[in-house]
Amino acid sequence: MSQHVKVEQGGALGRGLEFTGAANNTGNIVGRPSNFNQIVWYDDFTGKAIDTTNDYTVAGVNSGACTITVPHCLTLTTGAADDDDVDFAMGIEFYGQYNACLEARFRIDDVDKCGMNIGFADATGYAADLIAMTGNGTAIITTAANFAGFCADVDFTTKNLYGVSVNAGSDGAIINSASTPTDAKWYTVRVELRDRMLSGTSYADAIFYVNTAGKEINPAKDMIGMEAVAVARTTALCPYIALINHGEDAANTLDVDYIKVWSNRQ
């Protein structure tokens, strides 16, 4: 008889795992509950400052910067000139072939004159006045060779939040969340890279999720679309967040409540 106990996702059937009573506040799990087949990075930005020596790379134009702000947020602040940008990134060490995923909760403090990215990129930063992908009417302007994630930009005709991607210089579809960011509106986003084999060849697809209320991602409800063969599966990518001014000579800010990244080891 199997000794395995299956725990299913919560919801209408109430099949979740909840610790109550003393167990709610007591460390009572014995053993090794961690999944050693995955690597996981989670940052709630509760530290005193961003560690740009060991954990992150920050590239800011004209004094653009990344700081820890209250309450426990990462804040990207651009310089004060048009097209000034700031890039925030982890190491270039995540791959589509290992099913890398990224989730973050964020808000744009002034959406009127800026563009932003959150996702997996092939560089920790790009040339001055450029970020991985930006809007242009109904099209996308691509700087990265490989990127999968999200873009909101005042330069889009319809100024919504979009899932976007580029594979070896070839742009994917622009996937519409049907939600327009407003000042200080929280979003939770997730991009999942999925390794897939078709007719003997492997590809890395991207699946995009957006919770427009800034709540926990519900995969059954929050998926906005998928891009097949979204990125080159063996190209190293980094978790990447960027903000750029578009149309004004004033600093803009973007707050990130948390970032979580996970991936198979092999």
C-alpha cells in the first residue's frame, strides 16, 4: 500500500494543505521538504540595500539607481532626462531547456511617460537609452536577441501590459493582458519557460500569466497566452527588470514587492 499522500491545489473543493492551531506558528516539519532537483531564489527586499557585488547587477544612465524602500520594495529610479533608463538583473545562468520561471509583483508609480520590462533577458543591461523591448504604436522595438517577459510602454497605441518575446532576433507575438496600468496599480506577473519536444526537436515555449489585482497567480485564471518557440532554449538568460523614460525630462520609479525565480537543475 502506498504511503504517499497527495496534496491538491486549493479552490472550490477546499483541497489545500493548511497548518492550524499550534502548527500555524511552530516549526514542526521534520525531514527534508526542499526539492533538491530545483534551484529557487526569492527576494522580498527586506535588506538594507541591494547587493550589487554578489547578487545583482544595476546599470543606470544619468544617476539611475535601484534602492530598498519602505515597505520592503525594490525601487528602480531613472535619471531625469528623456530616454534615461535603469536595468536590474541577476546572473546570466537560467535556461529554457531547464524550465526556468520568474514571478514578480510590481507597480509603476507614474505610468504617463515611461516603459518597463520584467522577464528573462540575454544581458544584464543594454546600451544607454535602451532596454530589452519597448513599444512603438502597435509594434515592438527589440534590443535583446532573446527575451521572454512583460512590457508596458506609453509609446504603445493601446497602453496595456503585454507578454512579449524574441528568439534569436525574431520577435514573437504581442500578447495582450487587456489591462492598462495606472499609477501605483499592483500587478503580479509570471513567465514560465517550458521545454518541449516536437518531432524529435526540443523547443522553449513561454507561458505568460498576469493577475491584474496584484494577487497570487492562479494558473487556471491568469494565463494570458503562450508563445511557441519563444526563446533559444540553450541560450543563457538572466532575470531582468528595467525602466525607461519615454517623453519627459523627469525621473520615474517602479516598485517591486518581491521576485521569485526557479528552475530545474538539469
